[in-house]
Amino acid sequence: MAKTVEHELYRTSDLAEKINAAAKNTDFFAFPESYQIRLVLECDEKSDINKALQADPRLHQEIIDAIQNHKGTAKKELKKLIEKFGAALEDINKFAAQGRLEEADAAFARYFSQEVFTSNSQVAIDAMVNDAKSAWENLCKVKTAYRKYQIRIVANYTIITAGIAVNVGINVAVIASSGFHFGAGTVLSVLGLIRSTMSLARLTVNCFKSVDTAIKEAMDALLSVQKKKDRKWLGNIELFTETMANELADELLKLPGFFDTIKKVEEKVELARNKLNGTEIQLHTLAESIQKTIEAQDQMLEKLEIMRTAGALETIPKKLRFDRDKLIANQNKLTKLLKKNEKKDTEFKIRKKALDDIERQLVELQKHTSTKITEATRLALSGTLKAINLGVSLATMDFSAATDIASLSIDLGLTGIDKGTDAVLKLAEKLKLQSAKQKCGWKGSAET
């Protein structure tokens, strides 16, 4: 079977330039220069036309000139294609500029996928092939000797790597997984994910702190009727013995207006419960964010390896090239944070049990809130004191590694991030944080 050879007739080397120009703004997403459309003349290696083209370079140029001078529909269809994708690219960049990097990145990957681009550009491709065939037929009318040559004119999608055109039909993995979608969006969306994850980690810490604060305020409400507030045992359940709880209960019950404080205690406990419910949602949100970030980093490393194998690393803009080792180190730290976050489920369950106990004791205490002090009242208050003190004694969750990870959030060895890009990353972080607060019921600061 004879080997098929190709002779290039036309290449859309300026396609990326024109689409990016039509988009006006390509600060974050740009059509990659490596992705092009080629028009080629296919023939058998031993065919007469191949021999003629090798023997006479002017014949090759003559065919090219005939195609370029042909007045067909290809230029019109290419212009439509450029305008359509330019407009889409402009919208995606506007979206990214609003700080919605993840959504913009997903839109870019979806709209500029190989399948979508192929389907949208097929009309232009068909026009290019038809125009080229017509140009050849017209040339044969002038140069009748050319009629004996059997040729096939086809168009294919390529990624240009190190000056070599790789047929996409042969190596779909290269175009689908690497060069076509590896630009500012890919890198910055990962950076945005890392920054957002660290913000969510800090928010989760604050959520837990606010739960602890609300529980402590419940104890403070109980003791507010006393002038003496120096209780060294506060928050230390080991020092707070049952005898001490009984004595304190007896002391509090003798104070005028004590029962009026119970309502305040209940309000603080209810606040703690609401905050704990928000914290549970936040734990899941943080875990999802960490996992999503790690997966995005995996995909970026995979793309990088495919591009390295294809010899296409130079197609990544210099300012977006990063240190692979730093990305892996950052990923390892996120993995540790994910494990820490899983342990926080235990912290949550401890606080949930503490609040369950407090609420149960408060219900019991409410049964005996009257001017008549009984042993049952004393026991109910003692139980409430012990339950709240246990809640106060819980240590706030430890996220000491968070600062360390946050310091790596933009340290991926990038050549440089300009002020505008940094501002967008900060905006993306802010939007993610606002979304998380709304999701878990925090309308204001998590510390309040």
C-alpha cells in the first residue's frame, strides 16, 4: 500500500491573532497560537503529482497562489468564525475580570473544546476545501497538462509544536488535553482555587471560635448576677468538681433575679447551635474546595506532562510557566490540610454533644425555675453548670498549618503576576468567601 504524503497549501497562522484582536480583552483567556487549521494536498508517495512537486517547487507555489487568488467563500466564513469566537472570548474575559475565575475557566474549556470548535468551524473548513478544489480546477483549465494529476485537498486541525504540525486526527490527546486549553485561565483558576481554599480554612477556624465564644457567653450570662467573676476553674472541667458545681448552684440560687438570666443563657446556647450548624456546612465546603483544588492541580500537572512529551512546552506563555516542584509541594500541604479537616469532624461531634447536654440540662432547669428553691432545682442548675463548663473547656480547632499553606498560595514559581491579575485573584477569593458565608448562614463576619 502506497504511503500518503502531504504538501501544505495554506495555514491559518494568524487565526489566534485575529480572534484575540476581535475579543479586545485577553488578559486572562486567549486563543492559543499553537492551534491552527491546515489545508493540505494529499497524494500517494509514488504518484506523478508527488514526483512533479518534488521536481518543480514552482508548481507547489503555483497551486498556493491559485488558492490565495481565488474569490470564493472561505474568507467570508473565516471572518464569521473569528467574530463568533472573538465575541465569546471577550465575554469569558469579562467574566474572569469579575473574579469568577473557576466559572470562566469552565466556560472556556466548554466553549473552546475541540468538539465545539470543530463543529463551529466546519462551515469555514468546507469552504476552504471547496475554494481550493475550485482553484485547482481553474488552474487545470489554464494548464491542461495538470489534468493528469490525481490530487486530494483536505483540511485538518493541528497543534503546532516546535515548528512541526501534528495532525489532530492522529493525536487527539495532545490538542484535547494540553495545548488548546493551557493559558492564563488554567493557571489562574488553580491559583484562585488555592487562595479561596485558604480563605475557607480561615473562615472554618472562625466558625469554630464563634461556637466556643457563644458557649462561653452562656456561662458568663449565668455568672452575670454575681459581682465576683474571677473563676479559675472556668473552662477547666477537671478543676470544676461536682461539689464545686453544687456550691455554685446554691450560691447563684440565693441571688435575687437569678432566674431572669436563664432566658439569656438559652439565647446564647441557641446562637451556639446555629453557629455550629453553619460550621458543619463549612467543614463540608472546605473539604470539597480542598479536593477540587488538588484535582485541578493534578489536571494541570497531567497537561504539563502531555505538553512536555509532545515537545510543546514553549507554547505556554513565559509569564504563565511555573515551578512543577513548588506545585507538588503545595499539593502535599493541601493533602495534609484535607486530613486535618477530616479530623475536625471529631471536633464538631464533641461540640454537638456538649450543646445537646447543655440544652437537655436547660430543659430540666426550666422545670424548676420558681421562687421556691428545691433540691431538684439545685441539681438541675448544677448539671447545667457542668455541661456548659465542659463546652467552655473545648479547645478551638488547630489549623496551624493554614498560614504555611497560605504563604504558598501564589508561589508556584510564576514569572510574574501583574497588579491587575492579583486584584482579580483577590476578588475571586472574596466572592468565594461571600458565597461560603451565605451557604452556612453567616451574613456578617464569622467572628460575631
